[in-house]
Amino acid sequence: MADIKFEITEHIAVLSESPKGWKKELNLISWNGREPKYDIRDWDPNREKMGKGVTLSKEEFETLKKVLNDF
């Protein structure tokens, strides 16, 4: 498996924390040097390991935000 390079360009929020210390976070992340995208996923306490997540473009994030606000 190829190494995945990432840079958290902006930490936005911690959505929850598990008893083992993993945190579900909303961040703006640049994956493999690309333009940053909004990202929701679990991270270990040292941000060395990550769980599966959802990555959204700015347009997708804005649509989700509108849907949630209207909900």
C-alpha cells in the first residue's frame, strides 16, 4: 500500500471522543499535496493512526451545511 501524505491545514472541531482517546474530528486536510478538503474521521490521540472517513469538497460541505441547517 502506498504511503498517504496528509497535512491538517485547519483543525475545525472535535465532534466526539471515545473511551480509548480516539477523537472524531472535522478538519481541513490536504491529501498528497492537493487542495485541502473538509474531512470527518477518527484519529488516535497522537494523530498517527486514522479511521475511515468522509472527505468533502467545499461545494459538498456547503450543501451539507445547508441541508443540516434546514433540517
